Amino acid sequence: MRAWTTLWILVAALALLGLGCPEGDDDDSAGDDDTGDDDTGGDDDTGDDDAGDDDTGDDDTGDDDTGDDDTGDDDTTGNPVTVADVEAGVFTPSCSGCHGTSGGLSLQAGQAHGNTVDVASTQLPSMDRIEPSDTANSYLWHKVNGTPGSVGGSGQQMPVNSPALSSKELDLIEAWIDGGALP
């Protein structure tokens, strides 16, 4: 009897650490089909609604997948990403507080395209702020990724005094630049 108690304690500890059953069931002690399981063990997820996940790279409908296939389009609509998409999704909520009406670079709606695309950076004049279809040669891309020093630039990662941009926001900027930085 003591061996079974020890075994169950070991199984419970492994389950709490997420080390149980690497493939298949999460809680298959009864041989169930995992209907409604918590989606952590590679199960078949019958009844799992996948609500709230971003499903990047898969073929589910209703997911974001922005910028995942390097075609420069926003997969939710099939349309090319425009500066208006980037303004609404990134520049206005995350950048225009500092890059608004004052300072050297305005990223406010209606001004961002003319102030960034094919415009030399003031920190690194040999590189445009946005070089259409070329993130590697777009200084703004390096600033939001924290890599301006790798191309000879300077300064801090943007946005300053705020959390770094999310992967979704970076994907949107990348899709816009790679898609030709459309107005």
C-alpha cells in the first residue's frame, strides 16, 4: 500500500510541474478523450474552443497571423498593410505621445508616412527612417527592436519609458515595410 501512495505522490508532483505525459492526455488516468482539457499536453482537444489564442502561423479562421508569410499583407483581410493600419495599431497608441506635435519626428495620424518613408534619419543620415520593402535598412525598425547600434546608429529602444512593442505590433510594422510601406 505504501508503494502506491508514493507512486501517486510522484505522479501528482510531476503533473504539477508539467512533466507528465509528454504526448497525448493531460489527465488520462481513466482513458478519456480529453474533452475540455486545458490544452497543455498535446491532446486532441475535442471541445477546446481555442478562444483568445493568436494561432500565429496556422490556418484557423479568425486568427491574427499579421505579417507571418512575408507577403506584406494583413491576413485578416487579405489587403496590403497601409500606414493607416500602422498608425491605428502602433503609432497612435504607443508612439504619438512623444512623437506628436513636438520634437523632430511626428508619428501622428496623417503625418507618419510623409515623415518616415524615404526620409533620412536624423540620428543616422545614411539610413532612411523607413526604406520601403527593406526592414534591414529601415532605421525605425532598428529603433523599435533595440538594434540601432548594429547599423551605426545610437539611442535607446523605442518606445522609451514604456514597454517594448509586442510581437503583434512589430509584425504589423514589418508587414507594412516589407509590403512597400504603402500610404
